[in-house]
Amino acid sequence: MSMSSNVQGRALAVLNRVAQADWPDRLKLRQPLEKLIFTGSRAGFRMAAERSGKPSGKPRPADPTAVFDLSLSDDQKMLVEMLGDFAREMLRPAAEAADEQCAVPAELLNQAHELGLAHYGVGEAHGGLAGERTTLTNALIAEALAQGDLSLAAALLVPLSAANCLRRWGSPEQQARWLPAFVGEEPAPLTAIAVNEPVALFDPLKLATRARRRGSHYILSGEKCLVLRGLEASRLIVAAQTSDGPALFLVDAASKGISRQAEPAMGLRAGGTARIRFKGVKVPAEQRLAASDFDYQSFLDHAALAWCALALGTGQAALEYVTTYCNERQAFGEPISHRQAVAFMVADIAVELDAMRMLVWRACSRAESGLPFHREAYLARLLCAEKAMKIGSDAVQLLGGHGFTKEHPVERWYRDLRGVAIMAGGLHL
């Protein structure tokens, strides 16, 4: 089967799943969703045709002196609008129960599979819809979903993140072996990303988890914490220290020597966070991700941008929520938004969100253009980690006593937004 026909076939398979579902009709999303899938199919066909007979390579670096364009393409606008509606209509009503149960409802998992999000992490050569320039689009997906709920969005993005990770850091042979499952008709075996470790002031560049080479295997020992959907994952992408630096390994979660337990935290509860221990786990050497240009720092930077994008989405939701609340809440015969202290606090949230978005989009743009982006990703994470917590705290404060109750979602958003400063890995743009 040719690359172009494979891309067309995979896109039509996604369309077929959507056609059999009833929820797009309830949300009036069928037309934009079908249009989006057809557009992705045509784009994949066009790019495959253009590259026919030509060796694939890295994206051509953009001119660093070119104008930084913040406008989105028509496809990106359509994607953001469609996923934003899905987030508000489907994720937000389910968020409170998911937070209490520390799990994603099965219905949402099925709907996410029908949306075909993982296709945006798999290249056309393996049946997906991801082109060479995907980082910003992935950030827009995360931002749009997080407007419904950060924790649910993070959980639903785990398959897409794993696909991105394997596509970016796996060798051509590993990609051909593992990526097609992500775009099959049935959901792929869930692959979670494990980086965080339960140590004070954890530094992802100084991993305590070790992988020692023994013949044709590595022996993996260590402990990971706050692994999103770690209990239900069938496979794990594990960051571990080797004799030649940090590396990533694809590990069967049922391997001897692995033990797992639930680790519910203050926030990200719907993400089903887990503690995972590795005691002398044998991992075949061919399951070490082996891209010729593997860059562990870049892996961390892509993960940081994923959490920044989630912070943007939930911060935007908080801004819209408190704006409506402050305009409707009456005190002393007028809306509390007429009070200068309240108005300034709301305005500060809007200003910080614009600054955060500028840094995140700038870093994503440089990443997908083949330009160095570590500085931009680092600055984006610094700003988002600080301001996301402040936005969550201010949203609670603006609602007064109501902000402390579960009657309003801001207390949950506050708890989730604090996780942006803590999480390393787990997601990947």
C-alpha cells in the first residue's frame, strides 16, 4: 500500500468511527469534525505526493529574522473551535465526578478515541495525520481541551503524547514497529510516560532510576511517581540514567519486577496518577529509543510545553468564569466587577495569560521550525509555573467563600494548576 493511500485509509477509518457515534450530533460538532478529518486526509495526501520518491529529512530551519506570525491556519482555527466545544460540553460536566473517582469515565475515553487525537502524533508514513510541523498544533489541542478540565485533558492526551515521543525519539525501525497501533480501529495499548521521581527538589537531568547494560538487555531499577494513568497502562516509556547519559525505554508494564500503586495527589486526580517501582526489570536493548538525533533535553522541553499549554487552557477557562461571575455577583447594589480591586485582578489574569501564550507559542514555533528552543521553553515554563498558580489562587479569591467550595470549578482548577510547576514528563507535544 502506498503512503498516500494509507493516509487516506486511516483518515477514513477515523471518519467511520465518528459517523457511528451519536455525541457529535448532540454537540452539533459533526460537520466541523468531519471537515477537519477530510482536511487532514487531503493534507496528508498532498504531502505524501510531494515527497514521493524523495528522502525524508528534518524540517527546513526557518529564517530566524523572519516576522513572528501569530495567526493560526484555517485548519488550526477549526481544530481549536471543535475541541473547545467538546471540552466545554463534555469534559467540564464530567470533571467533578472524575476528580472524586480519580479516573476518566469510559465514555470520555471512547469519545477521545473517536476524535482520533493520536493520529496527530503519528506521521503519514505510518498511517497518521502528523506532518513535520506539529508542535504548535499539539499545543493548541492541549490548550483547547484544558478549557474543559486540566486533569481530564492531561489524561486524554496520554496516547497522543506517547505517539509523539515514539515518532520523535524512536529509530525508523522502532517507529514502524510501534506507531501503527496508535491509528488502528481499536484503541492501542495505553502507553504512559514515567519521568518524575519521589525525591526532594527532583531534577529530571539527574535521574536516580538506573538502566545497566547486561548483554542483550538493560536492567532497570528505580522508582517513578505521579505517572499519569500509570495503573491502567500496558506499556511505559521510562526515563533512566545509563552509562552514556539519560535515555528512554519502552517497557512492558507486566514485566517481572514492576510494582504499581495508586498515588492520588492534591490535583490531577482524574489523571489516575500512580507510583511505579522497578526492581531489576529486564528490558531488551532494542527497546531503548534510538533516534540518531536523540536529545533528552529536547524531550524535557517538549514535555514542559505540553504542561504550559494545559495551563493556558485552564487559565483561559478561569478568566471566562470569573469574568461572568464578577459581572453577575451583586454587592451593595452593583456588580462586584465595578469595584476597582476586583476589576484590576481580573485584568491581571488576562494580561498574564497573553504573556504566557506568547512565550508558549514562540517556543512551539521555533521547535517545529528546527530552531533551538530550549531557552524559550525554559522561559515559558518559568512564567507558566508561577502565573498558573497565581491565576488559580486569584480565581478562588474572586469568588470569595464560594471559591472554597466544590459548587464552583475554580477550587479544582486551582489544585490542578499547581501541578504545572511539579510535573516533568508525563506528556509530550
